[in-house]
Amino acid sequence: MPPITRAQLIAYLDDALTDAETAQVEQALRESEPLRRTLRTLIQERDRGEHSIGAIWRRERLSCPSREQLGSFLLQVLDADLADYIDFHIQTVACPYCQANLADLQALQKESAPQVQKRRQRFFESSAGLLRPNR
């Protein structure tokens, strides 16, 4: 097994590894005290707030499309450039946050009409008290 790199540990902390890569890192962590020390150091650096542009970009997920953009992507109503970027972000970058968001939106798209009506009714009932008429 090749040695685990600092970049892999950072990706591990970001939950940005595949299942197989995550298992490999976890196995290596169980077997290596120096690797566990490196991981603790990385966590401390994060807690102190690393302020490099790259760290801020990753932490704030600035390259991730909004949920609204992902929904428009599913409906195929985006301009070609943005649709291509989102496809690249989902397929090539394999952003786990956006993949989960997209999967959630796809599940909502597949709901049957009675399920949608039931969900809308729940939303209305939970917010009806907030809809007071203006005086």
C-alpha cells in the first residue's frame, strides 16, 4: 500500500474520497501512530482557521453551484456553459456535497402527485399561523 499523503488526509477530512480510498486511509490510520499525529496536526490547523485562498475556497465550497442552479440543471433550462460546468463539477470533480444535493432534488422530482400535495399541505399547515393579514 503506498503511503498516505497530506493531501489525502485533507480530502479524508473533507469527506471527498471514494469509499475505497476512505477505507485505505482508515486502515493506515489504525496502523500508524505518525500518520495519526499528522491527522491531529491537520485538524488543529483547521481549528485555528487556515486562511489561504485555497483553504477558504474549499471550506466555503465557492465552486459549488447553488441548489437552485442544480434544480435548473435537472430541468435542463441552464445555458450551455453553466450546464457544462455543473456536469463537470458533479461527474469529474465528484463533489460529494453537490452529488447529495442533486440526488435529493432527483428524489423530489420523482415523487408522485399525492406525495407532493401532502408535503405542500404540511408546509402550509406549519406556516399558516405566520400568515397573518396586515392591519
